[in-house]
Amino acid sequence: MNQNIKYKPGARLYFDMEKIAEDGLLLRDGCHLKVKGRLPLSPYLIWTADWKSVGLESEFSTPAEFTVRANNKFNELYGNTVKTTF
């Protein structure tokens, strides 16, 4: 995937992974954190990022820009907990 290609981002969802783990719904494969089966949005969803909420000037972005802006906005709102690496 080209991180710098223009696209129209949908939404990026941020979840409370500690709560998911406490409730026994978290699986680890050594590299990723995954959910076992299905996950209801409530009570685990913390925040949803879209192009407007992250401060983009238009509904088009790149995967790299949208990821960085979404993570930065989340960190601004909820504390510096999300790291962005490429």
C-alpha cells in the first residue's frame, strides 16, 4: 500500500484496549492486538476520527497524513498514548 497516495478516508476508530483485555476479549498474536470474535462499540469505543475532526481542509488525504493527524488529535484529546510510525 502506498502511504502517500490520495484517497478519501472513512473513519479511524480508537478503542479502550485495557477494557477489552479486562473483559477477556483481547487476543495477542505476538505482533498485533486483536479481538476475539465480535466487539460491540459500547463500552469500548473511545473516539472516532474523520477528515473533519482531524483538521483536514478537504475530504481527501493520504493514508500517512490521515494516520498522523488522527493520532495527533487523539493524543491531544486523550493523552499521549498513540504512537505513529512508518
